[in-house]
Amino acid sequence: MTDPAPAPGRDLRRRLMTGLRVGFPAVVSVFVLIGCIMLFAEMMIGGHTRGEARIGIVFAILGIAVGALSAAVVGLRIRIGDVARVVVVVGWLALTVGGLIGTWQHVRGERENGEGGGDARIAAAAPAWLSGDPWGIESERDSDGKRPPLAPLSFTGLGLLGALAFILGTEPHPIRDPR
């Protein structure tokens, strides 16, 4: 006995959902890789090459390396072992923790330098956000040399998004019954 043919709308929906499940993590992985490359370039241009600011460049390089590996594995649908999957996820989580550490350093640095701490900095940036400088560029690149306290959280966001895309894009495939 044969199975009845699926309705045309059902087949289209199934193909669309399969395409999203397979393709979306790959696209997100590529965007996260591009984000890490842009963070690296911004840090090099912004002068994060001295002192403890170099840690940001180290985390940007980590993000590029893990992002390239993740994008290749997810985009090319390469099957990897469980240990390799854990290593990549740990790399993404290290980037996430690096963003939190960087945020702590930025806030701590402002308080030690007498610049008012992160809360005052965020409050000072709010009017610029509402008054025509939507990206806060003028408030972040002021002549006083203050560091934006929340800037390193971009590493945290990229790390979480990269880990999620990698996990969803490399779901373990169930072993098929050969019968």
C-alpha cells in the first residue's frame, strides 16, 4: 500500500522549514564572523594596542578564529565529533565571558580615573541618543578619552549568538535504521 501524496501546501511548508533550519544558522554564523572582523578592525583603528586594552584584540582574534571554524562547519555541513563541538561552544562562551570582563574593566577604569563610573556615562549618552545622534558616536569618542562602559558587551552578544547558531546548525543526526 502506498502513502497518499502530501498536499501541495504541506510540501512547500516542509521544504521552507527545512531550508530555514539548515540555512539560517549558516547565515547567522557568517554575520557573527563579520561582526568579529569588524570589532577587530575597530579596535585596531581605535588604538587598543597598549596596556590592558590589548585584551580586546585577543578576544577579537578569538572571535574571528572560532567564527571562521563555526561558519565553515555550519555552512558546509561538515560533521564533527562531540569533542570538537564542545571545543567550539567553549570558544564562543570564552568570547562571551571576555565581553563581560571587558565591561568590568571599562567601568572600573572610569571609576579609578575619576570619570564618574559607568552609570554617569550611560546617563550622559542618553540625550545624544534621543537628539539626533542615534549611534552615540559623538558621546563615545569625546576628547576626554573616556571609555564607553558597555562597548565590550558586543563580544558577549556575538559569543552568545555564535554559540546558538553553531548548536542549532550542528544538531547531532540520529542514526538511521538500515532496514
